[in-house]
Amino acid sequence: MSMFIDLSELSPAQKQQWLQHAIAPRPIALASTIDKEGHINLSPFSFFNLFSSNPPIVIFSPARRVRNNTLKNTLENVMEVPEVVINIVDHNMVQQTSLSSCEYPKTINEFEKAGFTIEKASLVQPPMVKESKIKLECKVIEIKSLGTEGGAGNLVICEVLRMHIDRSILNEAGNMIDQQKIHHVARLGGDWYCRIGSDNLFQVEKPNVKLGIGMDALPLSVRKSEILTGNHLGQLANVDEYPTIDPAFDNERLREIIQYYSVNPEEMDKELHHYARVLLDNGKVMEAWQVLLAGSANG
Ligand SMILES: Cc1cc2nc3c(=O)[nH]c(=O)nc-3n(C[C@H](O)[C@H](O)[C@H](O)COP(=O)(O)O)c2cc1C
């Protein structure tokens, strides 16, 4: 049973809470900016993402403070000096990053408060965070205000001019970031964060070259399965050609199921679905198809 919430009936703080718990996880930009007097500022923003690769555009959003509707130093700085370094936050930096979000006065340099090391950038004035393994030197090309009330975001639209990448997070060939080596962290609702690591990373094959046959093409008994989930059906429906029975497919467990349940086709189907589920969980899509086709053939 679901409930609904009309956002117009919530206070600004409640809106923020519901939305931040729902739209998660969000990557964290640790933004380094500078004002026209040269004061450096460093603050984290999880209203942040990549929006275009050509041109290379990232956007983050310093909101008007919910408490007193004032502007954040980062926003004032990019209005004065339209440059920023976005330092990508990984797990090694998360506590210091949180510390840097304290509302220190404008003249206080959060690099010092949070204990991060200043590293000179090459194309823009704000410095980089040495500890960050990915840094983006950016030019601010537009600032779009989304409102005048407390909590209203301000889109800081940034063009990425140069990326700095620590070699320790590259793959063996040294030509791409190894997703297992950078332990990205992301923000969720309240005080919750998550950490990316090999225990929670998985791959989903991209169906962008060939067309998947689609859920509607799956046999009804498979589509209505109480054992296979939406994820399993999605894997089966992602093949580009409807598979046919392969007479050469020889599988001991399949033979056992067919023999054991030959007098009870309904139970056989269930058992085949259970076995197909195990195969799909191990990425063996074509084997799972053979198991399910054997069911229809015997049923
Ligand atoms: C992980 C993290 C993510 C945050 N994301 C945002 C955000 O997206 N937008 C925002 O306005 N404040 C965000 N904050 C709060 C700001 O970092 C905080 O208000 C900070 O004091 C702003 O600093 P400034 O006034 O020096 O710019 C976040 C804080 C943390 C710890």
C-alpha cells in the first residue's frame, strides 16, 4: 500500500527531508571557489551530477539556506569569480568533507579547518584538494536561480576544462578509471551515506546496439512466474533473438528435474524456474533460457 505526499503541504525542511531520502544516492562534489579578494572556500554539494559530455557539463546546486534564506558562500564566490574546482569525494575523504560543510565565516578557509591540502590548479584560480583522486577544473558558464525562498536551489552550470586523475585508480592498461579502485561515496537522506566497493558493484549489460526481444515476447508461464523477479525477466527479455531449444545442451540438473517431475508438470515448471533463477543470478542467460524452454517442451 502506498501513501502520497503533496509537496505544497510540506514545510521547506520536510520537503528537503522527503526528497533527499527518495532521490539517492547522490554523488558529492567538494567545490573549491574563490572570491574577488582571494578568499578560498571549500564546501560539499550532493545536488550534483553530470549532464552532458560534449560539451562536458556538470551542475551543482548551492541552495538558499532553509533556516534564514541567506546565500551560501560558494554561490556568492562563483558569482564574483566564475570558476570552480570540483573534487570528487571518495571514502577516504568523507569525514573531512563533512567537516568542511560547517558554516564557517566567509573569510575562513575550509581547507585548513577540514585538514585538506591545497594544490594549485592549472587553468583556474580556486585550488584543488590534493587528497581527492579526481578533480575537475571548471569554468562557470551560467548560474540559474530556481526561486527566492529558503531551500531554493541555484544551478551552477560548469564546463569541465581539465580532469586530474590519480594514477592509482586507473585500470591495468592505464587508460580508464577502474570502478573497483575508486571508492566513491554518495549521500542519501539524513545522515546516511553509501560507499561503493567490490561487495556492492555489479554490471548490467547495455542493450544499446541490438534490440532486446522485450518482456511482452516472453512465454506467459515465464512472465507470470512467482519465482522469477522483474530483474530475472529483464535479463531474459534482453536477448536479441528468441532462443530455440539447443539439442546439444546437456545439463545434469536439468535432466534430473525432468526425470524426477515427469508426472507432475506444474511442479516441474516451478523447479525449472528455481534453477533458471540460480543460473540468471550467475549471469548465465542462455543456459537459463534452455532450462525454461525445456519446461515448455515437456509441459
Ligand atoms: C555531503 C554533503 C552534501 C551537501 N550537499 C549540499 C547541496 O547539494 N546543496 C546545498 O545547498 N548544501 C549542501 N550541503 C550543505 C553545505 O555544504 C553547507 O551549507 C555549507 O556550509 C555551505 O558552505 P558555504 O556557505 O561555504 O558555501 C551538503 C553538506 C554535506 C555534508
